Amino acid sequence: MKGQPLGYQGELRVLGISRHTAVTGLSLFGLVLLSVLAYWRSVGLPLISDDYLVIGLSRDLGPMERWGALLSDALYRNRATSMVITWWVYQWFGLEPFPYNFVTLGLHVLNTWLILAFGFFPRIGWWRAAAAAAFFAVYEGHQEAVIWFSALPELLVFSFGLVALWCWMRWLMGGGRRWGWMVGAGGAYALALFSKESAVAMLPVFGLAWWVEREKLAVGRALGAMVPLTLMTMAYAAMVFLGKQQNQHFHDGTFSLAAPFWVTIGNSVGRMMWFWGGVSAALLLWLRPKEARGWLAVGMLWMVMTLVPYSFVTYQARVPSRHTYLPSAGLALVVGGAMWAVQARSRRAALGLACLMVLHNCAYLSFYKHKQYVKRARPTEELIELGHRATGPIYLKSWPYSRSIAEYTLELGAGKPREWLLFEATQEGEAAHVYSWDGDI
């Protein structure tokens, strides 16, 4: 009737926007808001400890004319993508902390969008994918990867790894006929491998994806397609182990093949599932008992598979926060499945549960974890301040980080020569200044 309001659908038609486009746009924007809500305080943090080391190394390895040296470095060629990106940020912005924090937050937003993109696949669906991406955006368990610029490789492994998996699943959906998707999967996987060693965990995840979609592609054809990805992984692993004499991680005691990896994986999965993972698993088993077994199996297998490369740590009995970034996608799948089950019963209950999840994670990050990162940045900030005032050598009476971090901090942050730093007690009398850190980190 003339003069009658068009309503939501009618207004979209007048604007030339489909309902699907509008919902997708709102979902993408919502994920940006959730990510900012969770990490808004982190963008104001100064650079922290290893950041100065990474930036300093990027000067030597990041420029294109130095890529030969980068590929010759047994450790940092496995982080080539982050070295190049760090060099670009340093070239454009120097040591201004905000751009570095903005890069990591921006990549985190991109990664939430990648999770949402998996809603394209019917077995996941847009509702589950959106809920999983929303939880991933605010989840506190992997906060170190987002807040600490030195953990940039974790974000990049996730980005390239999920692009590779998405292309692989598109190939599976097409019955193995569209080989362009396989090329995309291989290319993205190669970039993931040159982002960090943990990218090898994506190989069994490809197999997991086939298991989920197995009726669309015969096992023989799927195994045949796994051959080039497997060969890439084997060649990469051989390159890593052939360079172990020059790779400090094989000698500094950080990792050991003799470590009780099963204990580390169990503790890490338990830590990730507590609290919202456990609640989600219980809701799935209660509301969707027939689907819960398969859905939980996929999420738990994802977590275990992607934790394996980190499970040989020797300095603690669970994987550090930054290393749970890729495994957290499996947790997000569990939460997304539970939220879908709840909303099928009551959308009001689902909204209330979602608000509780967001409030808990954001409050924890903003009011508890933020103080820890401020404290972690204090030693380097104080050394830079002292360096600006210094007129001669500085004796580090006590220092919570490595010697190389102190040297790069003084050189980059204060513009003073690293040779000014003295570390031996016998050198204290030669120092014009003394720095002592008496707290813990």
C-alpha cells in the first residue's frame, strides 16, 4: 500500500544490498568491535623485551637484498615472513609502539574473519562459524600472541594455515576436480611453513578435514592429493634438522624430544577447556547428544594436533599462551557448536551466554593481564630512560632478560652503543651508571 513502510527487506532492496551481504558485513564489523573491545588497552603498551631483539634482527635480515642471509639463517628463515613484515613496519614507523600493536591486532581481526569464512562449508554453517569467530575474538587464553609483537609468527602461521585449509576444503567439496584450489592450498601452506616450524601441524589437520568431508572424495584420491603437501613437510623438516647445529633452540634447553609431551598436551588442553570450553562441551552433550561426539572429536583433535609441535617444552608443564593461538581455533569450534545448540532452544539464552563470555574474557584481559604486560615492559623502558641520560658505560647489576635484549634495547631505544653495557661484577667500577632490576616478571 502507498505510504506503508518498506521494512527491513524492502529497505535492503532499495539500497541494492542483499540480505546475505548485509548480514556478512555486520558480522565482519561485529568481529572488529569484539576484537577491539578485548584488546583496546594493548595498543597503548610500549614495546616489550624481545620486541627490540626482533626489530634489531629484522634490520639485518628483512630487506630484500638481505634475503639470502635470511634463508641461510637456520633459525630465522623459519620466521621469514615475520622478519620481512617487522622490517617494513620499522622502516615506516621506527620504534613508535602503536603501529606494531596495530599490526598484531589487525592480524587478529583478519584471523577472526578467516574463521567466519569457514561458514561457507555446510557441515559448519554460518551460525556456528560466526559464534566460533566471536569467541575467538575475545578469548583470553591466547592473548600473548595478540599483545606481544614478538609473537607475530603465531598470527602468521594461523593466517596462512587457515587460508591453506580453506582452499583444501574447497577442493574437497569440488570432488577433487578444481586443481586451482590445491595450488592455493600449497602456496599458502608454504608461507605458513616459513612463518614458524609449528605450521607442520597443519598437515594432519588437512587429513582431519578430509575425514569430516570424506563422502565427497574417495580415500585414494585424497591420499594422492596429500602427497605433495607431505613432501613439502618432509623437505621442510629435513631443512630444520640439517640446520640444528646453527639453531639455538636445539641447544638452549628450551625444547627436548625426551620431554613428557603427553603431560604438556594434557595440561594445555585442560587449561584451554577451562572454563568456557568445559561449559560448551557439557551444553553440547545435553542439547545435541547425537551430534556432540563428532563435533567434540573434531575440536579436541584440532587442539591436540596443533599443540604437538609445542609439547616438547622443558621449562614448564603446559604450553605458553602465545603457542595456543592456532590450537584455540579447535576450542572456538566447540564453543561455536554449543552456541548453535543453545540458540536452537532459546535465542535469548544464547544472547545471555554470549554476553557472559564476552564480559568475562574482556574484563580479564583489561583489568588483570594488562598490568602484567605493563610490568614486563618496565625493564626495557627503564633501561632506555637511563640510556638517554647516560654519559658512559652502564653496569647491569641485575637484568631479567637476555644480554642480547639489553644490547638491542640500548642501541635501538636510546641510540647508545651496545659496548657501553657491562655485565660482569668485576666491571662495576668501570661504569658511569648502574642499573638494577629487583622485581620479578
